[in-house]
Amino acid sequence: MRVTKTFTPVTEDRRIHVLGVPIDRVSMADCLSRIQEFVNSGFPHLIVTADASGIVQAQTDVELQQLYETADLVTPDSAGVLWAAKRQGKPLSERVSGVDIVDSVCQRSSELGWRIFFLGASPGVAEQAAERMRLKHPGCNIVGTRHGFFPPESDQVVAAEVAIAKPDVLFVGMGIPRQEKFIRSTQDIIGARAALGVGGSFDVFSGKVKRAPRSLQRLKLEWLWRLAQNPKKIDKVMLLPRFVSLVLRTKR
């Protein structure tokens, strides 16, 4: 049976909607404060980073749309989302991405002892990412890692394995919407106080994939860098024109 949460949800005046998907009006500092609140609560919470591709997928994936609507925190995670919000006359302060949340939470773990688990990516990648984060943030308490190459039929078994480590924070890097659906369906087994889908973040932290230079990030062209690094992401990139088209067809 799902436990009752004790935190105060984000009120509607602190939230906007992009193509029907709720986005909380939070900065990175706000996000970290909410995560700390979640960890201290003792109850499981789902955090979702909303980017343009995920929002487009939610238009036809009812389960994903429901995940956005019932998540405990939804952060703005793409230049497209920031553009759509500004077009509505409700600008958001900054992008709050999965990769940046992982980095900041690992730093916070070194200070507060939060227990972190990395689940996802190909075999060996999460382990390499964990080692690099321990070097970057001495004292970072990463208590376990596991690759994400397993079928949905094994979700409950994998969740039981992860639960043994008793993580406070669970990062799942298996791509949208697989990662979010895994978290929601297993959160009562794992019991992580804060769980978040982080896409390809482990590839970045392991050194397998380089993050875009700051100059490209400032120009909102990180998606182009990712495509150049991994042409297999073309399907995800092709969702961007669809996102722009849908937003332009909505009223301001």
C-alpha cells in the first residue's frame, strides 16, 4: 500500500503547463531544497525532468502524462521548455536538468551523507560514473550501481536488489519514458526518498560521452552536440520540430 506523504505540494501559482504537462517554477536551488525535504520526510517521491521530447511523447502516452501529473516535482529540462514558458508570458528562471541535479546531489551527499544509487546505462558505465563522482566530490556516499540492460519483466527483481542498499536518492538512467515508469512501478519496493530519471547522465559522468561546451549550452545547442556525439539520438531530436509546431499552435 502506498504511503501517505507529508510534504506540501507545489501550488498552482508556482506551476505552469506546457502542452498539458505541468512544470514547476523552480530553480536549481529550489530543486535541491525540495530533494532535501523529500529525503527528510522518510517517504518515496518521484521527480521528473521535463524536456521537449518527453512532453511530445506524453501527448500520445497516457501513462507518461499521468506520471507528469502525479509526480512530486517536475523540473524544466530543455531550452524548448523555457521558450514555451516565455511565449506564454510565464518565464522560468533557469533550466534544471537531470545531469546538473546528479552533480549537485552528489555534492550534497558528501556534506550530508545521503545514500545514492546509480541504476542504468550499459554494463560498467554506472560504476565508472560513480567512481568519477566520488573523486569529484570526496565523501559522496554512492552505495550501489547497476546497469540498466534488463527487460520490464525483471523490474521487480531488480528493484528488490536495489532496495538492499537502502538508497535515499535513486538516479535511473534508462531514457524517457522507461525510467519514469520503472520508478513509479517500483518505488514502494525500493523506498528511495527521492527518485529521478536522468537519461544519459551516467554516460557523461563516466567520460563515455562529453557534455557540450559551455558556449553551446549558452546558445541552447546542447541537443546538436548530443546528436553529433551519438547519431542514434536522431529519433529523439526529430521530436523537437513536433514540439515547436504544437506550441506554436496553442494560444498564448
